[in-house]
Amino acid sequence: MNYWLMKSEPDAFSYDDLVRKGKAEWDGVRNHAAQGHMRAMRRGDLSIFYHSNIGVEAVGIMEIVEEAAPDSTDDSGKWIAVHVAPRERLAKPVTLKAMKADSALSNMVMLRQSRLSVAPLTKAEFDHILAMSKA
DNA sequence: GCCAACGTTGGC
DNA sequence: GCCAACGTTGGC
């Protein structure tokens, strides 16, 4: 089981939108590092849903329900997407500021490379963010 | 709206 | 293959 963090701008696609749809293709990723992470995802992996630009915080947990397949928004055939489903909303969002301030997360890939829209998390990091959301 | 980080493009 | 120019992302 692997853990991930995926970003979306909530005015384009929010956690509420995902809850409403029940399941969604995580499409439009056009960065090779992020694509590599999506190819490594397996059914049942869990991912933090993070709102970039607006809110700037982790808001929910989702599950990878379908592994990498051609991105339906890509005509070139080069890019892949996964499918995700909502699992649970965080009791309290965990802000970027709080994550940056927490030494337990100092090696988090997303904090070190802020532009990466799909990033891996260790189990410890994932569990720590969940604990912060309940504190 | 600004700017830093970083990916991509194109000239050489 | 290098590197400058440019575009995009994302935080502030």
C-alpha cells in the first residue's frame, strides 16, 4: 500500500466535486515526474486531496480505484490518468502553513518541490497529516 | 499582481 | 548538447 498527495485548484475541481461525482478521472497531468507517480499507483492506494491556490490546505482522503490508463483529455496518446474516489473528508483541513511548520514533515516531497502536482507520501507522513486533522 | 521555481522550446 | 528565453505553476 502506497500513499500520495494530489493537488487540484478547487475552483476547477474540489473535494466537494469529487464527493458529488463519486468517482473521477484524475486527468490533465502534464508533468513527467507527476506522471511517473501516477503510473506507480495501485488500486487501493490512498491519497491526500490538496486544494492549491484557494485554501492551500489538505482537505480529504481519496482512494485510487483504477490504475493508469490513457488520459481521456489527451489526443496525443502520451499521457495517462488514474481514477479516484472519495474516502473521507478531514475533520479539519491541514494548511500548508501548518505542514511547513511541522518538523515531522520536513522531508515531504511536496514541500520540497512545491510545483509537483502528484507527490508520494511516506506512511508516517500520511498518518501524521491525519493526526493533525484531528488535533 | 508579483515573483520564485522549474519545465520546455529553439537557436547555435 | 548547451543555454537563454519564455511559459506555467503555485504561494503570498
